[in-house]
Amino acid sequence: MKVCLRYKKNKEDAHSLLNLSFLKILDGLKSLDQASPFEPWIRRIAINTAIDEFRKNKKHSDTELQNFSEEYWSGRLSEANQADEEFNAEQLRNLIRTLPDISQQVFNLCVLDGFGYDEIASKLDITEATCRWHVHFARKTLKALISKGKLMINTVML
């Protein structure tokens, strides 16, 4: 369920994704190698199911995809974002859910699940440069939201 919640904006959609994942898991049990670890296998199925659902619904999405050329990225570096200890994981998950669907998907796949830009690009049928842009955009947006939240916390404390 944790994996599904990362890829959906609300619990109902995450439950639906979880059910689809369980169907695929049950169908694939007979082909599972008993020597393979079970948990990473089911995590991978849940992630792939999220990707499949995203691709299936991509044409109905209200977010327009833009391809960014390599020239856009020349000379740009993305900054790593480190949250203060007072910022908990649930708050961060909620902020990630506020991102546009495509940025949320790419950010989750890259940062949280460790996929490379080339893998994400092929799975979502976008360019690697577009993947990098979405990760950069998500980090920048999350950093701004976290900073805004800290300002609100500091103002309340005063």
C-alpha cells in the first residue's frame, strides 16, 4: 500500500492500484522463482502496475507533456533538498501528492524507487531530458513548499 500511495493522490485510487497489483501478483505466483526474495518482487509489480495505469490514463490527463532538449539542461544543476528534522515523512508525502501527475510519477520513480532516467523515459514514453526536467521541477517545487511551510511554522512560534 505504501508504494501505491506514492503514485496516487488519494487513498481510493491507491486502493484501486493495490487491487490491480494483487491480481497481477496472484497471476504471477506460479512463475515466481522460489529462490527470489518475495518482497522486492511484489514491490516491482506494484511499481510496474502504477506505470501501466499512468500510461493508460496519460491521454486523459490534464497535464500537457513537454519535451525538453539537451540544450535546456546544459549548464543547469539541480540542488539536493534536505528537510529539517521537524518535517516528517507524512508531510513530505502529502507535498509530493500536490505535484502534477507526471512530475509526481517521474520523481517517485527516480528519487524514491531508484530508476534511471533512461528506464523512466522508456517506461513513460518521454525523453530523458524531460525526465530530468520533471525531477528538477519536483525538487524545486518541494523545496519552495517546504520553505513556505517552515516560514509558517516560524511565524506561529513567534
